[in-house]
Amino acid sequence: MLKNEELVEMYRKMLEIRFCEEKLEELKTNGKIMGPTHLENGQEAIAVGATYALNKDDYVTSTHRGHGHYIAKGEDVKKIFAEIYGKKTGSCLGRAGHMIIANKKIGLLGGTGIVGGMLPIAVGYGLAFQVEESSQVVLSFFGDGASNEGAFHESLNMAAAWKLPCVFVCENNGYALSASAKEILSVENIADRARSYGIPGVIVDGNDPVAVYEAVIEAVEMAREKNGPSLIEAKTYRLSPFSNSDTGSYGGYRTVEEVEENKKKDPISNFEKKLLKMKIINQEDVIKIREEINRKIKDAVAFAENSPDPNPDDIFDYLFQ
């Protein structure tokens, strides 16, 4: 059972992710940052609920849409913005950009622009933990599109066969870029595929951080007890575009009505209402928390903009570490 202060912390983290994403969208629109941006508005409950079930020394692999994973695992938002700005003070010294931020000190193994690319990495770390007889667990986030990749099936099969301490969390937001999951999946639920590998497959409301936490904590405990991996499908909806490459109304592949209907399931506003109803927070708390996080994001942007650029002479450093 989560304590009241833990529920409030979940709420704060979800807001921090949302405000971070909104600021990144603003910066991209104004030409302040370069390259693609993949935002995860609507998916915050999964990042927060899942990572809340981990210990600090447990590891996480991310995706191309991973800002929420970075923040939820404990990365400093200042370092995230600095990295996206390509500054020397960034998480990866300005060398990674927004898709592959990593910080091994906090168990953040990073993401990738390759769909499903971090699933085998998670299996590798799971094997390392097993060989070292460690109690650590690795949690791998991936999207519905990645569940059709060979890496998904190979990773689940190996993890299941060797009973590796891995937890696979599918953020099923309904679309792989512009392809509807309903049109490209051979099964109704991605979690159904767990049966093929003889492991638990669980479906959870990805808009409810507590429900995600409860599903993941059970899977984590199972993995930590050396009973093998689990597959969790968190059903949600991506409120933001696939990336800034989307054109037209909601990318041209979603209707306005569809998106507006799913906005009613917004995990942050609904969780806020729940906490207010339970009298865990009040309206004054809401205002105060939002103001604090807004300041935190503004400070992070200022930090990034005032940070030094990397030294070109150091370009080959760290290539083989």
C-alpha cells in the first residue's frame, strides 16, 4: 500500500514530465533546439508507476520517447535540457541528444532510435545480474510497434528460457508512428504473447500510476526471487504527435474527435482529481506544486542556455568506454 506522501510524489513526477514536454515543444517551435522531438504527453503514469516499483540500483532501458523514463528514474532535469541543447553540462556531455540519454549511476541505460533496440540490451543486463548472483532487476520500456520486431520475440524467449530478472513493460499508446495498433497486431492484446514464452502477461490501465505500480511491483518481486520475467501491457494513449514530423491535424492519421475523447482520460488531471477527492491534497497544494515545478523547468532551461558548448577537440573522447 502506497503512503499518501508517495502518491503526492507520483503526482509531482508526472507533472514534471508533462511540464518538461510542454517546454520542449515550445522550444522546438521557437527554434531553440534542433532535431526531432518525441513527446509522451498522456503516458506519464506508466513511467512514474513502473519506476516507483524499482530500487535505486535497478536498471531501466528506454525508447526514443523516453523523457518520462529519464525523469522518473531520477535524472536531473537540468542535465536533460542541457543534453538536448547539446551542452557540455548535459547528461552525456552534449553527445547524445534527446533519444539516447543515459546515466548508469542511477540505473538509466538510455534509449535508442531503433525500435525495440533496447530489449536485447535489457536481456544482456539481466544475464549479467544472474551470473553475478545480484538481486538487481532490469525493466525495459518499449512501445506497441516494437512488439512486432524480432528483437522483442528473441528477447522474451531468451529471458524466459534462462529465467532472467527482466520486466518488460509495453507502453501501448495505440500507434506505431502512424500505424494503428489495431491494424498491425495479430493479437488483441500484446500481453497475450506472453503465453508463447510461458511467462505472465498482464494488462493494466496505463493511465493509472497506482495500477501500473501494483502490476510492476509484483513482476519485480517475481524477477528478484529468480522466478523469471514478466510482460506487462500498459494501455494508454499518446496525446502528443509522433514527433515534430507529424503534419496536418493530429498527424493526419487521427481524427480530432478521437484525440479529444482520449483527453478525458488524461492521467495527470484524473490523478489530481483523485488526490483531491481523497483529501490527500487541496487546491492550494495543487497551485503550489505546479508553481514549484514550473520554476524548476524554467531554471533547467536557463541552466542549459547558459552552459558551455562541448570542446571540438574532445570529440573522440569516451568512444571506447
